[in-house]
Amino acid sequence: MLGRLLGGRMLQYVMLIVVILVLNFMLPRAMPGTPLAFLAGEDVGLMTTEQREEVMAQHGLDRPLPHQFARYMGNLLQGDFGYSFQQRRPITDILMERLPWTLLLAGANLVLTTIIGVLVGAVAAWRRGGRADAGLLATFVFMAAMPSFWIGMILVAVFAAQLGWFPVYGAYSTYAGLTGWERIVDIGRHLVLPLTSLVFISVSSVFFTMRYSMLSVLREDYISMARAKGVPERLVKYRHAMRNALLPVLTIFMLNLGFIFSGAVVIETVFAYPGIGRLLFQAVLTRDYPVLQATFLLITMTVIIANIVADLLYPLFDPRVRVR
Amino acid sequence: MPKENSRVAEYWELLRANRIAVVGLGLLVFFALLAIVAPFIVPFDPDELVGAPFQRPSSVHLLGTNDVGQDIFSELLVGARVSLLIGLLAAMVSIGVGCVVGLVAGYFGGRIDSALMRLVDMVLVIPFLPLMILLAAYLGPSFWNLILVIGLLTWAQPARIIRSQVLSIKTRGFVEAGRAIGTPVAVILRQHVLPGVIPLALSQFVIAASQSILIEASLSFLGLGDPVTKSWGTILFYAQARGAFLTDAWLWWVVPPGLLITLVVAGFAFSGLALEEVADPKLRSR
């Protein structure tokens, strides 16, 4: 039964991957005008018709669409994301350079967000209806209502420009030539403000999920049963309620991978943090379409993989799914 | 229809008793009024160069001037229109699609349902900001492109919620009875299913509006907004591009637009939460 269930889900993901690939392939080709401007960055206006045809042939754009698609897929499967005509080097190299920074920022955010959201969400649920619950609820709604880039700008204005506690932008001091421990401290100092803004905007989704899930668990019979048996309240909270309430958090944790990447786009832009998100933004600014596409593909694939992993992990944590 | 009236009265009582709702609706009324009267009360035309650039706040320019000498206070007032309008229209697209998909999937069930829900699952997985950036970059920034892109990528969650509501309405006696005596599907949907869905759809609409305003702000901040009409996100885009947050100007150029976005989004979110509680008795605390 589980196999069939997963089979259906997997088929769905495969379909999604195909849709994304086809979208990526078709977008530059479906735009009005020649796809040359999108795919090769050539200044079409300055070229003669023969020159244009020659470049088209070079890029295989004179072939029928199925041929072009096969070529596109072939390149992708070999890890070749194409060539950035703005930076004049292979996109794969650029991505590899950017990836560690986004992983550092998004990874740290994921850990902090989950811990804070789970703990505060559980507290709010235990005090449902009380002052603390209402206060926390209002606070988190406001936090979720703030534009992420604005939080970033305010943090920079206060803690970097006015107080000078942290660097204004970047992920490390470029020309300081720091090594060893000093370099780690330097990277840490650069991380504080972007990480804070990112946690600020993404923590509320975990909080709301945990609070809601905790509320529904607390209404279950086995909680009343445990209390009736005289199990100490602390134990009821931590062992019975919290463990079971964590399940939806696992789902949101995996889903957050995707939203955190997209949240990081804006934050990385504010802080000129050299990650994947800023690459996406730079590609938009310079109309570097191949880079735009590759970045989008990378982000989407990461999200899909995160979802697949979540689906595979779920039965390990929830025996009810396993039995079914 | 006395029954309908008493239901409306009951909703209204619940809303009034709910402090979150009062705050949320209060904020929304304030911003709606602001958006309506903005063109009549602005001290300057926000598109005209009315003073020296980078001025500090003064009695003439309450929030100073921007990098080209436009009055920031006037920009903010008129920006309320743009942000609200884009938010509401995008939410209409989102909820319109969500309602149709949710109703069809929930009511007809079977293959149609599972196909539509597959689609919903797929849309939910796609990280929407990168996709929006990709689409906005290709389609070019414009008012209607923004609305369509936001609306067409955010309908999945409301569709799912409305579908589950339809499923629960369907099992109630009167729908079954209607079907048994051969009432046409359109009539059942309009008379029995839709009234049960509307409160939920309304709360989803309000939540979608809050998300749309936030997304519009992000896209505009990334330079993908409508270049003709200036929203609050666009103002922040220029503030960022000119490094306003590195000088004292952050106080009057960066803080106010962000604060307004936060208040409007929170107003919608609070109203949505309250409406959700009204629409779904399970969520009521007492």
C-alpha cells in the first residue's frame, strides 16, 4: 500500500520536473522576436540576416524544437547549465561558487527557525486564549507582515551604518587576507544581520504550525487519559503532546527549504550576500537569461528533492502512515 | 430570507466581540479611506520634481525629498492606491481560480478531483518567488502582468481549503436530498454549496490580499514592479539603490514605506484570521 502511495507521489514529482524543464526550455523560445537575445545575449539589432542565421546555427536554434530539446536535456544531464554571456564563463562554475554561501545562510536559518518556532509555538498553545497566547499571536502576525528586505534595510541602518557593530554587506572581508580562526569570526560577523532578518521573517510559519498542531494534539483522548492517570504535567507536555505535535513541523521544515531559498533571494540582495539568490537578482538586472534559468532550475530542483525526502521520511516518524 | 439575516447578524456579533477583528478591520478602513482621498490631499504631485534632491524633512516636505527631488510624503500617499489595488486584484484572480477549482473538485469528486488535486500539489511545491521573478523578467514589468503572475501562482492553497469545505457540505442531508430529487447541479451548487463556501472564501480572499501586497512589494523592490505607477515597494527599491539606509535618510525614506506595508498586510492578516474563526466554528476558542 505504501509502495503504491509513494509511487503516485513520485510520478507527480517526475511530472513536475518535466513541467519545470519544459517551461524553462520554452520561455525564451516563446517570446516575441528571435530567441537569440535570450539564449546567446547577442545584440540582434546590429547583425545582418546572414550573421544572425550563422549564430542561430551555432546554437542549434535552426533545428526543429524536439532536436533543440534533446540537446538541452543532454547538456543538463552532463551538468552543463550553459554559458553566462555577462560573466563570460560556464554557469556551473558560478553556481558552485555561490552555493556554499546560500547553504550556510539558509541552513543556519532553518535550524534557528525550527528551534525558536517549535518552543514558542508550544508555549502559546499551552496558554491558549490567555494573554501570552494573544500577545505572541499578534507579534508573529506582525513579524510575518513585514517585508523581508525592509527588515534587512532597517538592521543595516541601525546596526551597521549607525552603530557600526556589523559589516554593511558581503559574506567576508575581501582584501583582509584573513586565515584560520580570524576568517571564521569574520564570516560569522557578516552572517549576523542577514541571518537575523531571515529568521525574523520565516519563524512565524513554524510558530503557527506548531501552535495549531499542538492545540489539536492537546484535544486528543490520550492526553486526557495521561492526565487522568496522574502523569505529571511536565511529562504530559514534553513526552505525550510535544512529540506528536512535531510531525506537521517536519513537513513545514522540508517545505521551508523552498521558501527559505526564495526568502534568501531578497535578503541576499539587500546585503549583497554572494549566494544563489543574489545571483538570480543580478541575472534579472543584467538580463542574463541563461543564468536566470539555471538558478531557477537549481532552486526548484532543491525544493522538489526536499519534498521527496520529506515523503520518504514521513513513515519513519509516523507509524500510522506505515500501517496504512 | 430571515434565516440568512440571522446568520449574518451572528457573524457580525462574533466579529465585534473579537479584538483581532476590530484591529484588522480598523486598519483596513483607514487604508481604504487613505487610498480614496490620497489624490485630493497630496501636497505635491509625486511624479513632479518639486525641490532639491535628498532634502531632510521640513515643513514643506514632511518626509524630505528623494534622489531626484520628488516629495516622499506624496509618493507614500499615492502609493497606498497602487499597493492596495494590486493586492486586491491579485487576490481576486487567486480566489476566483481557487473557488472554481475547489468547487469542481470537491463537488464532482472522482477522477476530476484527483486530477485537480494533483495539479494543486504541484503548484504548491513550486517555490513561487523565483518563478515569479523568472516570469516577470521574461514578460516585462507591468501592472497587469504583476497581478496575473501573483494571482495565478497563489490559488492552490485556497483551492484546497475550499474543496475540503465543499466535501463536508456535500455529506449534509440537504445536498443529498437535492440530488436525489433531481435538482440540477447548477442549482445545488448555487443554492446549497456556495452559501456555505462564501465565508471561507472571503477569509481566504483577505489572506490572499495580504500575501499579494507583500509579494508585490518584494517584486517591486527587486526592480520588477510596474515602472509607471510607484508602489511602496518601488519607493524602497530607489531608497536601496541610492543607499538611503547608509545615511540619516533611512529614518524618513526607508522606515515609513515599510511600516505602511506592514500595517496594511497585518490589517488584512488579522481580518483574515478573524473571518476564518467565524467561518470555521472549530477554531473558535469558546
